Amino acid sequence: MAYLGKGRREDLFVLAMELNLRFDKSMTIATLKDLITGSEGYDEELTKNLHTTIAEDRKSNEERIHIEERALKLRIEEREQKLRIEELRIDEQKRKDEFELEKLRIQAQSNLGAATSEGTESNLALSLASNLALNTL
């Protein structure tokens, strides 16, 4: 009978339900113990075995839930890590693209500047040739 005092309240509720006893959710462990031991046809060995099974099932379920929660937490952490890595990859690609764009702008400005100076030199040479041709006439 001492085993009933060591059990959890929820285990005693399940035990009382298994024994088809009427109980109230507000009952204390002591009240549930008295209800179970004072029931008609009380068999200590059967009750003890049922109580042990109920407690083991609860512990097994708690452990299973704990394992599932840890697995879920790990999956979430892995997804978050993948997202962080993807964000870093995207940021790196963006920096590379911006660098390439700036490089192309500089090249375009350089080419434009060279073309402008070549065009100015050509215009100057053409102007001198025109003046020379007019002066010789």
C-alpha cells in the first residue's frame, strides 16, 4: 500500500479510472489512496502491478515526448543554420555583383574619357588641316 503514497496524483487518477472508481479531480493523493484501498474487491497485488504499469507508461511517454522535442529543436536549429548560411551566400554574391558593376562603370568611364580625348585630338587635327588648306588657297 505504500506504493500508492509514492505515486503521482495523475497516476492515481488513471489507476482509479482503470479500477472503475468514481473520483473527483480535486481529490488529494491521500483521498485517492483511501478510495482505491477501500474499494470493493481491492486486490493489493493487482493494484500494485497496475500502478507500476501506469507509472512506467507515463515515464515512457514523457521520455518519448522529450526525445521528440529535442529532435524538433535540432531540426529547427538546422533550418536556422541553413538560412543563415544562405543569407551569407546571398550577401557575398551581392557584394561580388556590386563590385563587378562598379568595375564596369569605371571601365566605361575610362573608355568614354579615352574616346573623348581621341575625339578632341581628331577635331583639332581636322581643324588645323582645314585652316592650312584655306591659307594655301
